[in-house]
Amino acid sequence: MDKLICIMGKSCTGKDTIYKRLLKNGRLGLKRIVPYTTRPVREGEHDGVEYHFANESEYQRLKASGEIIEERSYNTFHGLWRYFTVNDDNIQNDECNYIVIGTLESYSAMKRYFGADKVLPVMIELDDGTRLQRALNREKKQQQPKFEELCRRFLADSEDFAQDKIAEAGITRSFRNDSLEQCLMEIEEYIRK
């Protein structure tokens, strides 16, 4: 692995869209690392695309075998949901750049695992009003909307992405997603450096 680009930000900042657009950008030659989760599949998601959807016993097996690089657990309104990255066949020791969506916790864990010189942080920002509207719009499309979880997550983001935690993680640059095309252009330039 040459470089691992870690896309981060509060919920509904556009991380998924930016991730997908960067992957499609042939000039960057990025390969994806698909994280794992035990949370339920959302409408429109597919196993192996957004996440590898696992159950608790699969998580426990991977943990016992030492294959988990980093992990986070959230006590949601719908039970314990785990998110984790596995050192599986998708990560190879080649000259490619990889991309993953993560959190400050996962970014720090990957820096420890792969080395700080290998992991490049890409912090996405967007104002809270726009984020909340996007979250509501997305949740309304679900067959069984989980508004309680949306609220919990929205409030947790303030703590999880507090400025002191961002500074502690060593992140000095962020990208504002007011204009997707401008944001993508700035991120591409940053990755190429």
C-alpha cells in the first residue's frame, strides 16, 4: 500500500458521495477498502459495496483471529452496532492508493497500524442545518425510518468531531462541501501532493 486516504466528517456531510466520486476518478487510481458493520442494511445498500454486513458471531470470529485493524461500537436506539475494518484480501502490499470512509477513532487506529506516513486524512465539513436536512431526507426514504437514531447520531457528532479531538488527531486541513465540484477539486489536488 502506498497511501490510504481516510474520508471523515460528521454524518451527512457528503462523505459517501465524495468517496464514490474519488473512486470513479481514474486519474487517482484508488482502490477501496470496504469496512464491516453489524448494523442493519439501509434501503439501497448492498453487501460488499458500502459495507460488509456481518452479524455478531462473525465479528467475534474476526476479533478472535486478530484480523480487525480498528473498531468502534455504538449503543444505538436499536441495539449495539459495530463498525470495523478487517485486514482481509482487499488490502494488499502493492503500490496502490486505497480509500476508506472512517471516523477520527478509525483514522488514528489506522495510523498506528499502517504508519502515520501512509494514512492521509480528508476531513469533510458542512454546516449543521444542511446536514440535518439531508439526514431527515435520507431517513424518510427508509421503509422503517429510525429518527431516534438520527437524532442520537447527530448530537454525538458534535462530541466525536470536536475541534480539540481533530487537533489531537493531527488533522490540520479540512474541506468544506458547500460546492461538491469545488470540494472534489481541492481534495484531488491534496491527494496528488
